[in-house]
Amino acid sequence: MLKMGLPIGAVKNAIQRDGKDPGIMDLDPEKTLKSQTGAQEELRDTGVPLKDDPEYSKYFKMLKMGLPLGAVKNAVQRDGKDSSIMDLDQDKSVAFQLAKAKGGGGGANRGVRKKAKKKVRRKKIYWTPIDPEKVVEGSLWEMAKGIVDFRKLSFDHKEFESLFTEDMNPSEKKQKTSDDKKSAKKENVQLIDGKRSMNGGIILSRIKLEYATIAKMVNEMDSGDFDSTQLKALNEFLPTDEERGSLTGYMEKGKGSPEEAKEITSVLPECEKYMIAMLDVKNASKKFDAMLFKVLFDSRLDELVESIEVVKKACNEVRNSERLRKMFAM
């Protein structure tokens, strides 16, 4: 219209009538519209595709081998790289996609904020991956190859997270720690020497019987499946006179009902629980000695019989030795 000789004002009126910005006519006609209006030119991808990038190509090979995406991301993170790279388009370069995500692609995604992910710490799994090139034909690894299709593998995500991740929320962790301390304080009732109580607890943890059952067996002098070592240990941790006084005084609190007695006993360490169960067994130490003698009787008898046989054999050799007789005659 300008070349036809129409005035600039008439041309601007025509542009405005068509619903466009008449200010366009004030720009330099020898330059592009984008360069003068500040519009961003569309980015072009001139880089290496992500799947062929030397830095990330090995991870896409792991995907081709059938490893799940989560395991590959763990490997990326273990190598000190950003695991979200694996969510990008593998046919486009990393630089192009990162630039586009920052707003270089026209601003379509500009201003969109991703929801912050919950911070979790993955538990370490100590394994050594097998190099596919080193798998020998006919080996277990070669036979196992291809048995599981990881693309069709279904599993419970919540159960997987509960087994292999740990919540890193500081407030929850702090609350859990404080709750643990409260429960520990509640159960910290000790009536005997701490070291003796700890040693007794270690010994008793290996004996899978109720303390009331042990007390009944001792009272009836039934050694059951106990060996000599266990009987000696149980005898060693019978309450002394001083400990008996402390335990009896403590149990006075639960004389009201069996429920009360059970409740105050439940907060005691294992060694004290055992001692309380043995309080009603009369002559417990002597009964342990009798049980120990019974358990060791056969082995000790065999030792005596063996010694007697040696003496008898020596006597027979002395009596029947002709050389010894000749020496005496000389």
C-alpha cells in the first residue's frame, strides 16, 4: 500500500481496522519482526541425542538389558549425576532440553513449578553388576537371562518404598526419637547391678523358654533338654540374698492383683524377670547341682570306666610279662 503511494496514516488505519497493531509500521522494514519486537526465536537442537551422549549412553544400555527405570536412576545418582535426566527425551540432546525447560521454547511451560518431592534416603544394596560381555555360555547368569520381563513386572510401590527407603522428614524423625526416649525412660527399672543384669539377659536370650516353665522344671528337677553349660549359667544367675530382698520389696507393689504384678514385672529387664520367677523355688541352687550331676553322670562314668580299663590293662601286662620275671630273678 505504501509502494502504491498511500500515506502512512491511511495504511495505519487499515492495519487497525484489521485488528492489528499499527505501531508495526514504525519498525525497520529491512529487519525481522522477531528481532525488533524481542520475541524469542525457536531453539534448534544441534547436539548429540541423549541416548548417544557418552556421559549417559551406558544408562540407556542398562534399560535395553531390561533393568527397571528405578534401578537405573539409582545407578545415575550413585555416579553423582542428576537422575531426572532419565526422564528426558532420549532422541534429543541434554543441552537443548534443559534450555527449553528454562524458557527457551517460547515460554509455554514458564511459571509452572513442579511439586516438591518428599525427601527420602534409599537404603544401600550391596551388589556387583555383571558385565554382559563376560557372561559365559551355559553359566547360571546366561540361563537366567530373559526369564523376567521387567517391562511387564508388577509390584507394590508402597511396599517397595517401605522396604528400601527411609523418610528424611526432620520433624518426624525428631518426634520418633523423642518417643523412643520416652519409652526407654519408662522401661528403665533396674533392681540389681547393671553389668550382672546385662550379662544375665544375654544368657537368657539363648534359652527359648518362659521363666515360669524354667522355675517349674527346676522345682521338679527335670533337666529336659538343658545341657551342662545352660544349667551352670542358670544357677549362676539365681538371686543372691541382697537381690532377693530388693526383688521381694519391689513385688510388694503388685500384691493387689495378678494384673498389677504382671504390669510391674513387664518393665523389668530379662534377668530380673528370671530371678522373680525363681523366688518361689526352694533350694534352687542345690536342685541345679543335682540336675547338673544327672546330666554329667554318663560322660563322667565313661571317663572313669576308661581310666579303670587302662589300670586293668597295665596290671595284666605286669603280671604276664616274662621279661619282668627274668629281671626280678636276676
